[in-house]
Amino acid sequence: MTEPNEPGLTTHTEEKTKESTTHFGRWLIETAIMIALAFLLAQGIKTFVVQPFVIPTGSMEPTIMAGDRVLAEKVSFRFREPRIGEIVVFDDPTGRHPQLIKRVVAVGGQTVDIMDGVVVTDGVPLDEPYVHGKLTEQGTVPLPITLADDEVWLLGDNRPNSGDSRFMGPIPESLVRGRAFTIYWPIARISTLTLP
């Protein structure tokens, strides 16, 4: 015959149940902390290091197609200015898209013009193999124009179908978010985006 438990004493089964509950609670808290840390790390990387972007238009075709996904790094422009030939992601000053992607064709202090369908910077025709022979037509912004020190002139590679600096004017460097360096999706189009 078993004796009843004395007051204040617990059985082995009750102790195991309490222990399991404590372990589960600890596991739950640790898991929640790990998820929060992973989220914060991902947000930090996206904000300060590398961010993915989906290309909304065909203005950079055939270099980058509409619907392609690119990675843009955000570190370089903390230490230097954008360079001619780089492809950059920037905030759309018109507000129609969150961001746009274009190529830098002139930087601060340079004078830009378009003559006979060719972009001319500081009186020298620009060699642009990435436009594949397409002519660059004038836009609504009067040319020639000299850029301020903190401005860039951005054009899409698909010149006949690109809303760019010819229509928006020079873009302040403060709107430039990063340098696109690779297409990572779709798989068939994975490639690096290098200077011409």
C-alpha cells in the first residue's frame, strides 16, 4: 500500500512536467530572440550593405530586362562618387516608381550635350557600346547643361524607351542608393554588371 504524499512534496512525474515546461519556455524565448536578431541583421544588410531590386521597366534593355532582379551594393558610394559607366539604382524624383535604374554618363562639373544622336560630354562624343547603335534623342531638358558638383546625368541603355535625365534633369547624388553589380534572377540571366 502506498502512502499519500506529504504536503509540500511533489512526485517525480510532476517534477518532470515542470522541467519540460521550463525547457519549452526557454526554447521559445531563445527562438523568438534568434528570429528577431536574424530580422534585424537582414534589415541592416539591406539598409547599409546590399539590397535586391526588381527592375520595373525595359529602359535598360538589353543589358537588364524588365523583371530581372539585381543586387546593388551600398558601400562604395559612402567613400567615393559614382563613376561614368556604372549602373546605379536611385529614388525616382517623379514618384512614379520607388526606384529606377540607369547608367551614369556624366558626373559633377561635366557639360552634357546630344549631337546627331550621340551623347557628348565636355565636347567629346561618348563611346557607348551598350546602346547597340541606337540613337540618343533630345528630351525636354534644354542642352547643353553643366552639372553641379553633387549631380549625375543618368540615361537608360534603351534610349528610345527610357525616361531619364533627358526628361528629369540632373539627379542629385543624394538620391543614388547603390551600384548595381549583378543580375541574380532569372537563373538563365545571372551575370555581373561591369563597366563597359
